[in-house]
Amino acid sequence: MKTKILILLALLYLGTSNSQVTYVNIEAQGLNNGTSWEDAYTDLDFAIENTPIGDIWVSAGIYYPSTDLDGNIPTNETLKTFRFKKDIAIYGGFIGNETSINQRDWVNNETILSGNIGLENEITDNVRHVVSSEYVNLDEDSILDGLTISDGYSYYQYEGYNGGGIYVNQTSGGKFILRNCIIENNFSYRNGGGLYVFNSDPIIENNTFQNNKSFKGGAMFLSYSNALVKNNIIIDNIADDYDNVSSTALSGGGIFVFSYSSPTIINNLIKGNFAKYEGGGVTIDSNYHTIFQGNFVTENTSIDGGGMYLDFSETYFFNNIFTKNLAIENGGAIYMDYTPGGPEFINNTLSENTANQEGGALYLASSNINIVNSIVYYNIPSNNQIRAGNGSNWTPKIRYCNIENGENGIVSTGNPIIFENNLDEIPMFVNVNENDYSLEAESILINSGTTSPSIVSSSWIGSNNEIVEFPSIDYAGNPRIINNIDIGAYEFNSNLSIPTNELQNFAFYPNPSTGIFYFNSQLNFESITIFDINGRKIKTIYKESNKNSINLSNYNNGIYITIIKINGIKYYNKIILNR
């Protein structure tokens, strides 16, 4: 009996060990043992060293690393780093009196992990990695949440020079979670200015990556990684030369996906990024498949592939919007170079992209792409919406799409393309000035797509024998009407979409917004409810309140779902918060 009780107690301890909390507050004046807010550690590195397992709660303030990856104080101060350990979750955003993790506010109580340990305005003496993990195989209990990670500098002479903000290098298939963080102002002279991942399958969710720089993957670089990259804002990151050090591999201003990686990249805002040569927003250069779904890719710039550069990868594009991207040479939205696996390009919208040479929307160098149910309209040059260069082994297929100027909008050389059942009709977008590319009720594109199994499979076998499913929802998260599917990223449904006559009087603006979304309060709505992307209710506004705006300034950047109730019927809409 005694043995059974001891075993039970051991199991109970193991089952609840991650609930124990270590407290960190840089201004604490107590015993400095981490047992409470009063007696919190004042040094985050010391807290990490003395926490074998569990959660670390960190109050607002600026924290600098003090030890290296081995827990020692290095003679070279740039080797200092916050260690990212297995079974340790680090949460920021506390004011220093909370009793529940749900009480924290990481927007107003900013917890900054800074690599700026030297001169304030000099980056070359900053730490090489603000946060790092090497060869420890992180797991799903390894979490960074509600933190600002900034000012790392992986310089050229350093052997690693990857991952200025966060550096994760595992031996075999680890995991970790990066959530609700801001990764900003980090530099790397090789790969992943903000985040470098090798041999790990993280969940990267609800973060903002901004103003990070690298040769490849200004915001993030993924290698040997099946990451889930979801609901992030990836904005104003750069892949370019720096400080008189040059490279010929300047690619993926926002995201770079490299060898043996099969990530799922879903519901992200990828905006205003720059790559000198390839893939202003994203570069995918992996021999495994990638799922790219529900992303808004806009205002990115590069020589080739203003929005994206695709090389060799088997990629599944579903429900994405590419708009206002610029290629200084070819492929305003996307440049596809040698993609024999036949990318599936289904229900996407490409509009208002520009290429100064060829392929205002798409440049297909050598591709067996299958383009279905997609809108390719208002791109420049208008008579060169798609440029296809087809050798004897390449046969791009374009079917049930809406192409400006029809076949005259496509320039093709070599092997003939397959061009079937396509339209050339004004799309009738709701409001392109507000980035709303949904369809008016009168659009001929409604119910004009196809789900024929000979053209659109309900599922595919991916590069690692995984099943890739065609999504049952559209860009806005509304159900697809499979039997009468629309062309483009949105699915129109009068039971789910606000009717056109009411939509003219009801719109959230600006969208994206830096915090306050306005709407016409005269519309006869009953209530507006806001949910985050995980389905958590944020707030509800009732018509009786006479409000004409929603203030999300205190919430994390990301995509939010609104449910507008009108005459007892619920209508869905997507808004984007981007400060």
C-alpha cells in the first residue's frame, strides 16, 4: 500500500509540475528567490538557470542577458543570451501583482528581452542571439509568449551568424511555441534576422515580426522544419546587403523556407517586406511541400517575385490574396522557377500587382502549375498578366479562372498551355480601396468555379505522404459552397455575407487599422461581436450603445473575426489590427 501511495504522489507531482510558477520582476526588493512577486528574481537568466520545469512569469521592463548558453559569464559579452530550455515556458506582459495568467496584458505591460547590451546607438556590440537554444530538443512545453525580442546582431565574422533575435538549432525534430510576441530590430548576416529554426517543428502564432534584416529570411528562416506559421503580422523586414558585406543570396524579405521543410503558412499578413533579388515577401525553396493558405500578401518588393519566389517546391496555394506587390523585373505577385511537381493554385485572388518587365501577376519559368478558380485581374502589364516559358516537359494548366484580357493576357512560349473554361469579366470587388476583394452580389464570378475531381482533388498526397486537404472555408473563414464554388479567395453566400445594399452602408474602416475601426452605426444591426483568431470573444457592442467605432488598441496585432447580427442573422467579416 505504501508503495502505491508513493507512486500516486509521484504521478501527481509530474502531472502538475508545469503549473508551478517562478516570478521575475526587475524592480522587486524582496528575497530574490522567485517564489512570489514580492520575492521575485530580478535577473531573468538566473530565473531560467534555477527553474528546472514550469512557468516563468516576467513583469514589464527591459531585461538583458547575463550568461552564455552554458550558464557562464562569458569574457566576450556578445555571447550572452537568454537560454530557451526544454519544459520551460516564459510569459511576459505582467504588471507584477497578477494571480492568473489571464490577467496579464502584454500590449500595455511590455516585457522586453533586449540584446542591446553595449552602446545604445551601436548595434555591432549587441549580443549575437537574444534568445537561443542549441541541441536540447525543445518540446511543446517550451514556450515564449507575450515578449518583445529585439536588437540581436549576428555579425558576419561569427561562425554561426544565424538568428539575431531567436536562434533554435536542434538535433532531431524538437518542438516549441512562439506566441503573442514582437520580434523586431534584429540582424543576421546569414539566415533569419528575427528567427532561425533548424530541425524543429514550432507553432509560430499571433506574433509581429517587424524591421528585422538578414541575407535570407529577414523575419524568419525555416530549415528541416514542419512549422505552423499562423496569424502573424510580418511587416517591413528586409533581405539585403549590410555594412559593406554583400551576398548574392538576398531572398525572402519576410519568410524563407529552405530544404526538407514542410510548413503550413496560414492566415498571415505579409506586408511591406523587401528582398534585393528574390521573393519580397516569401521565398519557398524546399524539396518538401508547403501549404500556403488564407494569407494577405501586399506591398512587398523584389527584383523577381515581388510577393513570392518559388523554386522547386511543391506548394499548395488556397484562398490567398496577392495585391500591390512590385517586381522590379518579373513576376509582380509570384515568380515560379523550376516547379516540376505542379503547384496547386486554387481559389486565389491576384490583383493590382506590377512587374516592370513580364508577368504582372505570375511569371512561370518552368512550371507544371495547376491554376483553378482564381482571379488574375488589374495587374500590370495588363496584356502580360501571366508569363509562361514552357519547355517540352512543362504544361501549365489554367482552368475556370477570371483572367484580364483572356488568352491575350497571357504570354506563353514553348509547349502550349492548357487554357479551358476561363472568363474575362470585371470581378466586381466590394472595395479595393479598403483591401476588400470579396465579390458583389451581381458578380458573374459567383458559382462560376469548378470542383470537378479531375481538376480539383478533395485531397492530395504531399511530399512526405501526408494528406493535404482542400479547405472547406474561404479567405474570411466562411464555408465554401462546394457544389457551386466561386472564383477567387472569397465565397459569396447571401446567408453568410452582408447583403450588397447593406454592405454599402456598413464597412469597417480603415482595415487594416492601427487600433480603432470605424463603422456606420446607422445600420440596423443588433450587435457586433469581436473574436480573436482562436475563437476567444474579445468584446460585444450593441446598437443601443450608439457607438460608431471599435477600439482594439490594447490587443495584440493580428486577424480578428467580427460577427454582425442583423435581423437575427449573423454575418462574418475579417479585420486586421496592425500597429
